[in-house]
Amino acid sequence: MQVIVQNSTTRGFSCATIAKEVRKRGHEVAARTVWKVLTVAGYSQCKLTVKPGLNKLSKKERLDWCLAHENWELEDWKNVIFSDETAVQLGNARGKRRVWRLPGEAYNKHCIRRRWKGFSEFMFWGCFSYDKRGPCHIWEKETPQQKRDRKADLEARNSLIEKANKQKWEKQQRKWEKQQRKWLRDWTKAHGRKPGGVRKVWKHNEETGAFVVKNGRGGINWYRYQKEILIAKLLPFAQECQKERPETIVQEDNAPAHKSHYQQEVYNLWKIMKMLWPSNSPDLNAIERLWYHMKKETTRRGPTNNRKKLRVR
């Protein structure tokens, strides 16, 4: 037993490897004997338990969120629309690696495969409520034409709001200068000159209220999420749910495209409430159970390396 419980690597040893390690310690044993001893002791080969990687801040956010919702009842959760995205990879099947563990060791640190966000072939988005199946979406690579359309749309939006944003900025500047007037007089009197520095100049950027899409690492930006998911699919579905459940709430995680302040403006226009999930907490989301069965079903006949076939499945 001491051989397999050392760390996560030894937990995945085959019976033959365990027998080899035992022989190094001076005990002659066969692989079949190792299997019998392990099964009698209650061990069995199981798939690694998948657990999200969490830091201290993530753990605190999860705890605070759970405490805030600990008194919610089933009727409260019926109002929630659960939504999420999952990575779908070519040539990938579920549950290849197994480890030796006892029935109560599912969350032992040596029996866990931590899942971190990373590269995927494509992303699949879906949603549902307690009694309604919502729309779904497969993210396609953004085309050059879509990028040109996005640029033109943002320029049109910014031209409509620039004048109002400039007036708001100038008002804030006058207020700030008024507050700094006494400090300026005192500093000039003490030093015999005015303080240096560059006077602020108006620029229409994200800080002053402009719509801006930053160049990322190829992920889904707030503009695409707003146009292809929020306005086209998620919010219309939420309005449909509101007919039967007026207190409908849309749940989203803390992905940058979801929590962007641009999205809250759209929610306000549609008069729909939003609930943000703690960051990196997929195991709190009811839709996570669905991803397991979906991926299990699509790889039931074995993994495929054909992108078109995988999308059809």
C-alpha cells in the first residue's frame, strides 16, 4: 500500500509497475498478487476526480457567494437560467487515465486531475432553466468581414455618444480643478512656482465612455458575446422565461466577456437581472452535469479527428 499512496504518480501505477517497485524492496511478488491484495483492501481503479484549480482569492469568493445564497430554496433556483461554455477538442475522449483509490478517496490530492482554462479546438455555449431548454451556439472563428463590420459598428456607436461623453468629462474636470485650487495655491506659495505636469487633454477612450474592443489572445471578446449570444439568444430566452417566472435571473461566470461593464448596459435595456458566478467555479453550476453527458455521448463511438463530424454529433 505504501507504494501507491505516495503521490499522484504512484496512484496511477499499473499492477506490473507496483510489483516491480515491491521487488526493489526485497519482496518477490507477481502482478496478479498485487491486484488481489489491492482489491481485498478495498482499492479499485477509478477515473481521476476533476477539480477546478483555486487560489486563495477564488476560495474566498466561493465561500462568500455560498454564504449569500445558503438560504435559497428550490423556488428561488427555478428562476435561474444557467449558462456556460465548454471546450470541445478533437481526438479527445473522456476518462483515459485511472488511479488506485479507496471509495472515500475521490478528493484525495493524489486522485485529482485539476482542470485549468486553456486551449480548445472550439467552444460550445448553451443554457437552460428549471423547465425550459434554451438555445445553444458553436463559436466560429471571426472572419475578416466580421472584424470590418465590428469596427464600423463601434465607430458609429462612438460618434453618437462622443459629444455627451466629452461634456461629462469636462464637467468632472472642472469639479476636480475646483477641489484642487486650494492645494495649488498652497503648493505655489511654498515653492515659489506652479507645479509641473501635463494638462489633461480630452480623448475618447474606454475610460471616458467609448466602446473599445481590446486585442486579446484569440478569445471571445465582449462585442461578439453581446452580439451573438446576449442580444441574439440569451436575453430573448430570458424574456420568454419571464412570462411564467417574472423573477427570472440570468447566471453567467466571471469571464471577461461576460462581466464587462458594456454587458450591464444591455441587461438594463432588456430589464433582466444578472447573477455573476464566482470565478473559476464550474462545479457550482448545474449545467456542468450536462457537459459530462454531452461529451460522453459524442465520444461514445470513439474520439474523432474530423471537426465537421464532431460539430454534427
